[in-house]
Amino acid sequence: MTSARRTALRIGNGPAVSAPRALAEETPVALTYNGSTQAVMMATPADLEDFALGFSLTEGIITDPAQITELTVEPHGDGIELRMWLAQDRAEALATRRRAMAGPVGCGLCGIDSLDQAMRALPRVTARPDLDLQRILTATDTLRAAQPLHDETRAVHAAGFLTRDGLTLAREDVGRHNALDKVIGALARQGRNPATGAFVMTSRISIELVQKCALAGCGMLIAVSAPTARAVAMAESAGITITALAKNGTAQVFTHPDRIPGLTTGADHVA
């Protein structure tokens, strides 16, 4: 269940009135590999197989979906456990890494044990998705139309995958990075290449989203809100196009604008 009904007291503009309200579920989800817990994330309990696979890929635990030999979803009284068994070489690599994370909502980096892990080196992305300018400018509006849980609760983020055919995939979650992991996992399960399109987000762009984009091999990240300065610097280095503040037919391109066809340059400074 992704939402629950609760009663709230609506105040203002007259007498207080009790009214039912849908609230997003926020569930502890443990990701375990070969019997050991690697991370506990607060997440929306939907599309969990996608989440398990996407998290495993973007955290570098695996490099190919086939390296997870078994995956089960095990509900518990207080949460859900995603049990995964790895091929021997990946299990050995994970054992030597010994990285423990605990990522609450809004943070994808909590629990790492060194600054080097926070600023890990990323592969250079060269993918050039075949997207026209109008498709890019309307991407966040298209994603907004694919958010049923947000419509119900007003409390979750969404991530989507945009191609020349439009928004072909969307996932929702209380955590923006969880939503992107779900999209990446869904693409992997479907055998689709992230290099052929762009990721679209309902949130600000932070460094963990750029990291996940780079590790997935996707060359463009589009978002409705602004990026952080560190995220822009990381995207510039990794070869990722950041298109942010995309709403109402306009957007701001912070890095690698050469991927966007049809751009014409006007004034040097815009207020």
C-alpha cells in the first residue's frame, strides 16, 4: 500500500473542519546482499524490484543485472527487506568494500565512511540522446501528468525517462534518489539503454542524482528545480547536460548545451 487515509483538522477561512486526507507511506526498506544488510532507506513501498536493481547498479554493487542471482521481497512487521544474492565475484568485491549506508529521505549520501566516497570519480558520459528542444522544454510538464501518487498525497517525488517518443517510464517515491533508482532499475529489467534518453526529475538536482545519472550512462538530466553548485561542477566534469528550472516552456542549461538542438544565443546576461 502506497498511501493511507488519515483525518486532519482543516483551519482558516471559517470554522475548523475535520476532513479525510491521503498520506504517502514511508517505509523502512532494507537492502541485503548474501545475508548482510548494506543499506536501510526510507522509501515508498512500490516498484521495489526496480528499486533493488537500480540501487545495486548506481551504488556499484553490480555492473550487470545478471549479477544478482536471486531477488525476493520479504515484508516484516516494521518494514520490508529486499534480499539479494550476488554472483561470487560481486559478493567478494562487496565484502572488501565494506560500505555501510543509512539514507533518510532527502539525503542519498548519509552513512558513507569517507569524503572520497562522497566525491567518487565518475565515468565520462558521451551519450547524446535524440531529443528535440520542445520535448526537453515540456519534459517536466509531461512528468507531472504521470504522478498519480502525488495527485493523491502531494508528498512524493517522481523520476521519468524521456526519449524521442515522449516520457516512456515514470516512478514515484518519497525520496527523489529512490525514484531515480527505480527508473534505472526498471530500464535494466526491460533491457533498455539509459543512453538513449534523458532522466527527468521533480526535484532539485543534487550530487547524488548526477552520480546516479553518470553511472547509468545517461547524458542528460532535466529537473523542475535548480541544481546545487557542486552538482553543476560534477556534471561538467562527467559530461552530463544539466537542464534545470524547466517549467512553463522555459529552462536553464548549466552544462554541455551542445546536446540540445535548436539553441540560439541571445543576450549574455539574463536577470
